[in-house]
Amino acid sequence: MNKEDNEMYMLLKELVNKVKNLEEAVYHKDNLLMKSGLVVVDSPTPSIDTIKTTNVDNMEWSEIHKMVESYGG
């Protein structure tokens, strides 16, 4: 193996090691990405069960505005 081939081999070996380390960081269960606050697959989903839904088909705009204000909007 000549000098250029050896350098190319060493460079390729370094790149493969860096990719392996990156994959371990991304797929490891307790990795830094999860600890930094990114959303994970099994995170809780938001719910709006506490808001009473009403039919606004026949409401006046003033009634709708009052309803929104009562929800805090």
C-alpha cells in the first residue's frame, strides 16, 4: 500500500468511526438529545377534555366573544 492509499484508508477509517459515534449518540436510550428537551416518541399528548364544546351555528357574535373570553382568550 503506498502513502496516498494509506492516507485515504486512514481518512475513511476516521469517517466511519465518526459516523458510528454519531449513530450511538442519536439512538442511545439515555442520550444527550433526549435529555436536552427534545420530544420523544412516547411523550404525553395534549388533551382538551376540560373545555366544554358548544355548537356555535346559531350564536350571535357577541355570544361567541363572551364564550372565548370565558375560556381566557
